[in-house]
Amino acid sequence: MTSRDPAWVGHVGSRSGTLPDVAADDKLRLDAVDDRIVLAGELDLHTAPMLEAELTRASSDPIEIELADVTFIDSSGLRVLVAERQKRGQDGLVLRSPSAVVRRLLEVTGLDGHLRVLA
């Protein structure tokens, strides 16, 4: 399945890759493998707790969050990212390939200078 395939909507990938997908919020896809979390869809008040829960389970340091397919992010999503950066320190969280929407919000809020963002 691809991010363009509507069948992926509402599923969270398992960390091990061996368990079947479990129904989750219909606005965000979250796939976690080792030290990387890949997000697609909307990161908002309703879906931010999914990311927060996955970050709590993640033991890797640093942890990378792939944001290329995030289509919307609000203050709830930003809160999770800022809290995780505070918890892990400057080098403990890497935001990778943010979409134009995410990049713009990081710039407007000034967080692009406080979070580690890699193109």
C-alpha cells in the first residue's frame, strides 16, 4: 500500500512488522520501525496522542520522525514535538523531510531554530 492508497487510512503499523495493522484514527498513519517513525496525514488534537504514545514506547536515541507526508499540523502536534525535544535534548529528536505545510509552521513559530530539522 502507498500513502496514495485509501486503504492505508486509519491504521498504525506494528513496531516489529509482524503483527497485523490495528484500527486507529482515520486521519493519521503512523509506522514505527526501530529508530524511525513515519507519519502521513493530519497531526492534530485527535491524532497527536498516537505520536505521543509511540514516542513514549521508543527507546532509540536519537529518534527520527519522517514528516514528508504530513498534510496538516496544529499546535497539538507541535506540542508533542517540542515536549519530546525537551525530554531527549537537541540531538535526541530529528525531524526529517518535513512537508511544505510542516516546514511553514515551524518557520512561522520560530521552532525551526530550536528543533533539529533535516531536509
